[in-house]
Amino acid sequence: MRSRYCAYVLELGAYLLSTWHPSTRPRSLELQSTKWLGLTVKQHKQTGDTATVEFVARYKVQGKAHRLQEKSRFVREDGRWFYVDGDIGP
């Protein structure tokens, strides 16, 4: 999760796509101009080759502050973790 957050901060779209599970990966990714302010991992749970991570990411777009809270799902395949999807909200 932290590496994906850093990729958003650094606008590394290719890395984000490479860490996205093929079953849910978009064909392309457009990153808008965003000032990322911080990441807080609230909870994580791993069960075998699946995991969930609940986080809050704070950011600004055009000077307006936003907060993204998501419970993300990950799966490990061949020793690599992939983002599958997530539920946005509290």
C-alpha cells in the first residue's frame, strides 16, 4: 500500500498499473495534478495470500483539500502483491 501511495505522489503510472491485478487493472491511468499530503494506514489484515488495508490519504487539488478513505483488497501471486479493488468511505 505504501509503495502505491508513493507512486501516486511521484506520478509513476506504469508502476501503479504493474501492481494492479490483471483482473481489475484499467487499460490506462490518467494521473491528475495532485499534491499529496499524507497517508495513514488505519488497519491491515493478512490471511494467507489475501490482505486488506484500510487507509486515509490526504491531498489537495487546485488548492482544495480532500480526504480519501478506502479499504483495499490485495492478493499475492507468485510472491508479488497486487491491488485488486477497494471500497471507498468510512
